[in-house]
Amino acid sequence: MPPMSDRAHNIPDLPAEIARRRTFAIISHPDAGKTTLTEKFLLYGGAIQMAGQVRAKGEARRTRSDFMQMEKDRGISVSASAMSFEFGEFWFNLVDTPGHSDFSEDTYRTLTAVDAAVMVIDGAKGVESQTQKLFEVCRLRDLPILTFCNKMDRESRDTFEIIDEIQENLAIDVTPASWPIGVGREFLGCYDMLNDRLELMDRADRNTVAKSVSIEGLDDPKLAEHIPAELLEKLREDVEMARELLPPFNRQDFLDGTLTPIWFGSAINSFGVRELMRGISDFGPEPQVRPAHPRSISPDEKKVAGFVFKVQANMDPKHRDRVAFVRLCSGHFKRGMKVHHVRTKKPMAVSNPVMFLASDRELAEEAWAGDIIGIPNHGQLRIGDALTEGEELKFTGIPSFAPELLQSVRAGDPMKAKHLDKALQQFAEEGAAKIFKPMIGSGAIVGVVGQLQFEVLASRIELEYGLPVRFEPSQFTSARWVNGPQAEIDRFANTNKGHMATDHDGDPVFLTRLQWDIDRVERDWPELSLTAIKQMMV
């Protein structure tokens, strides 16, 4: 087998079923239109007949990719969801991620399971803070990025200005795949720069595929039949300038993560979505080599290997189930297969694997490298777990971040404290929160990244377990994992009992009130290190 470094961009010819897989995440700032874009992907993939508008009223507001009650009530995504569907000859595995920064850890973990990302930006707002954070994670992973500039049918900024902002803020080259004709009320459609086509938007029917007009370059007289003279003149000037100033599309630069093609459109009007999907099909990477210990895993290997990147409890409120989302990294998986659960060293028969269409699911008779499948289980599977056909593998790079907010939690009914412990343990394994058990005193301390997560947790504990709870301020403000020689950790824990706790894996955690606490440990305990990120390599 050739060395892995030669294979990352030059994977041997994959079996046809694997080569047609495209596994990608959609990332954006909240309210850039990401969930609407996801809906239209499903519409074009034939997976749904009618897109449920996120902004519609009543029942129509229930978007297909949001399944939690809170998501349905608020019209926001707070949990990554996976969907699989066909588009032409390709098989798409799409992961819709939360845009809200309070749920960014879910997004970071999701990005470990995909081969590319679609970055959605708002034509009026450009690059926003959360987009920047998520982009940095993509950059760390060298993920190829396709950009979709949404909401061009509303008043938006100058096209060159948007491209400049992406190049400056995100330090990535941008090449236009399409060019908008007019903005806001004057927005007519786009000139497809890759295929020399005119794409015209139909404002009358939001679910209609845009009309394409084949043209021979920008001098084709047919253009004047569809575009007013002043807009046509501006289009010709802009495209000429863009071709001179901006780099041409180069697939290798795109795969290396240094160049992003940008499409312009309006997801709510179904415009520009099909062209973006074609871009994912034609240029997007096929399943890639995955880093693991002691060796990397290539998608063309015969034996099945995969890892859990997300656990979601109670997707179906009627059944107390827990579904582990597994990214398959190699092989051809068949329903009923026995796999080796590396962490517990036990065999596991996967009899009811599922493929997702948002909250709908169907039994998966088979799956290939690149696919995302769900394995219903009762708590055996955790984030980071590896499933193989016998090999002892550990998948690397799945992060767990120190929480930024800590609160203690109490059950409304003291008699139900044990039920609360069980619920909290489940949410910890799902990655929805960090749960710390202090060495001294009873109760648990819950750690999250953002305030909204406390509301989501309280709402879910009440809905899913029938337990009203209340969160109360804690004396601690942050948590750090303690690493070092075991004897030194034990000595440290005994000296600092009031600050010590364990997380749901039983690992030691130092709870802090001030930065001074951390500085003191670094000064007085040189053999120990306190870390804000725990690699979930199990």
C-alpha cells in the first residue's frame, strides 16, 4: 500500500458506489438561510415534495431538518441533523449544523465527519463573527469550502465588496462560479461563469427550478432579450473585471482549502441552489482518507471502519432511544453485520441501522464509505467510539471543549434526584452539556458554551423525562481537565478537594473561580497541565 501522504489527494480509483458519495456540512451565521437551503437541497434531490418554509406560519413552519420541539417553536437549528438523498448520479450525505454560537461544539464535531463544507453568507451582512469561527475550524481541517451568497433578492451589498470581505476576513482566494444580475427588487438571476449559461429566477413560484438559457459568451445577442440594457452593460463590465482581478477556478486549490468558488442566489426562491448542487457533484471531494491511530484509513479498504461523531437522544419521543450518528470511513457495510466496538472490546450486531431524512428514517440495508448511518442503541455508543471489523483503531481529532458557563442543577422534586442523574448522564454522553460531579457535596454542576443551552436542557429534561428542574448560579466560572502522572494528579486532588470534580467519563477536572486559580496551579504544580480541550479519542 503506498504511503498515506501520497493518497490524500490521489486516492486510488474508488469503487463506483464510494466514488459517487459527497459528504458535506452546511455552516453559517444564524439566520443566513442555512436551514432553508437545506430544504431546497432535499426538494431538488426529490426527497421531499414541498419545502416547508422556515418563516411560514403554523404547521408550515416546521422545517424538515429541525426535529426538537424547541427548534420547531423558535425556527432555529440547535442540533446537527443528517440527511441522505440522491442527486443525479451522486449520493449526497448532508449535515445541517446549528448556526447559533451557543451550539458550536456540535458543529465542530460534525466537521470531523465530512469531506467538504458549504458556507452560507447573507448578501447584506457578509462575513459575520460565527462564520469566521466556523471557517477557522474548516481551515484547521483543510476542508474544501464552497460558498453560497444568499438573499440576493433582498437589498444586498456590491458583489466585489462581498468577495473582498471574504478574501480579507477569511484569508482564502475566491473565484466566482456565477455572477448576479441586479440586486434586491432588480435581481433577475445569474450568469453561470463556469458553463456559460444564463439562469433566470422565477419570482412567481418559489419552488420552481430556475429557467436556463444557453448562450455563446457575453456578446450573444440573446442576452438582450432577457436583460435590460443598463443591467447587461454592468454585467459585461463586472464579469470582465472579475476575470482580470480574481483567480480562475482550480480544482486542486479548492481541494487544498485555499480557494473557494462562490455562487449567488436566493434559497427561499429556489434560485442558485441547483447550480451549487452541481458544483458539489462535479468538484466536491469523494470520501477522503481519515486520520486514526495507529494508521490512517483509506475509503477503498475492504473492511468496514467508522466512528461516532454525534449521539442524539429521544429523536423519537415515543421510544426512549438513543441514536449514534456514525461516519463510515471504509468498506461496504451490510445490515446485520457484527462489528467490533473498540472501547469496550465487545462485538456488536447492528441489526437496525438507519438512514436519515431529517427526523424521518428508514432501515439501511447497506452503506458505503462516506455514508452517515444511525445506530439505535441504549447508551453503549459514545462520541468518538470506533467501530471496526476487528482492528484496534482510534479515530483522532474529535474535540471536547471546556464550558464557558457553569451552573448547579436541582430537580424540582427532591425525590427524583436519581432520575435527574440519569438524564444528565445521557445529555453528557450526547455531548449536549458537560456534567461534573464535585468531590465534595452532592448534586451536579452543568457546563455549557452558551446561555441558550441551559434553556434547551431544562426544556428537554421536562419534555423527555417529565422532570421540572432549575439551574442556579455556581461559585465556579470555568473548568479544566487535569493531565499528568497519576500519582501527582491524586496528590493534587487531595490538596484541592473543594475545586475537584470528575466528568462523565470519570476524568479529573479542576473547577476554577478566577484566572488566578489556573495561574497558581501552573506555578505550583509544574508536572501537571490544565487543558481547555479534551481530545475524545476512545
